[in-house]
Amino acid sequence: MNENLFASFITPSLMGLPIVLLIIMFPSLLFPSPTRLTNNRLVSFQQWLIQLVLKQLMAMHNPKGRTWSLMLITLIMFIGSTNLLGLLPHSFTPTTQLSMNLGMAIPLWAGAVITGFRHKTKASLAHFLPQGTPILLIPMLIIIETISLFIQPMALAVRLTANITAGHLLMHLIGGATLVLMSISPPTAIITFIILVLLTMLEFAVALIQAYVFTLLVSLYLHDNT
């Protein structure tokens, strides 16, 4: 219990050098490229799941928006696999770092907004001023809409960071409490252990849901600008 509560969120290093890049690249090894004429069950299930998710993400897009399909499916696979690997003991979850999440959110948001201003200039500018706005409210609404536009990538990154971090902290606290209660009150320790198991199952679902939510919001921003 003397361990720092935020020790699991510290960027790991080896011989004084950060190894976060190796950790980020590791999930790509879990998705092997098919090299045989007939795939095994794991690769077939992987391809079926990818096609199912991609079909849902691209259902609302026009042909121009569907050109982003490879980027979006790569994004959801990366975030989902990284979140799941972070649930393993003695592991590190890069998505708990706000800097990394901002590094994903800002370029994707900027690409969608720039695409909108390039191909749908009038429609993009019309979002800043709804039709029928009174003249006195025009400056205020333009400022509000501009702020809401620039806050979108921050909301993306903070939502992912907060959900993953909160779950990891709660698991850490309940796990520590279970260890202490084992010597004080075994029946209570059993109850907290059951809660920990249920929370771990919930975190597995949250890891996948947050990856889907992050990618879906990026897809919605893209849909509004294509």
C-alpha cells in the first residue's frame, strides 16, 4: 500500500531510455497479415470483425468520406488493442497519457476540418452562424461556435484519458483494499475480490467501447465536413 497510486501511469524506461514507442508498436504484432490461401479461424474472425465495424462506421459516409476507411479502422484497432493490453498486470497503457491522445485527436480533427473548408467552404462557414439569428446575437454566436469547434479535439482526448485512467485507478484501489482485508476480515476480502473481478470485466468492455466512441466521433466530424 506504500506504492504511489499513480506509479502505473509513469512512462516506463529501460536503462534511462523511454520505451513507450516499443509499447505503442507492440499491438500491431497481434494482427497478423494473412499469407495463406485459406485462413485459420483467428484470422477469419479478425477479418469478419474488421469488416463489421468498418461497415457500421462507413454507412453514413459518401464516397469521399469512405477514403478515410483505412485510417479509421486502423485507429480503432490501435486504441482497442492498446487499452486491452493495458489491463494486463505490470503493463503500461499509453492511452492514459493526455499528450498521446491529443496527438491522435488534433491531427484527425484538423484533417476533417481542413477537408470541410476545402470542399464545402460555404457549408462549413454556415455552421458558425445559424440561419435566422438576430443581428445583435451574431458576434456572440460566432465566438461561441468558434470556441466549440476548437474544443472538439480536447474533448476527444480528455474523454478517452479520463475513462481509462478512472478505471485503472479504481481497480488499483480495490485491489489494494482486497490485499489489506485478507488479513483483517476474510469474508469482506472475498466480497471486494468479487467486486474487483466484476470491475475487471467492465473495464474490458470500457476498453473496447472507448475505442469505438473515439473513432465514431472522428467519423462524425468527418461526415460533417465531406
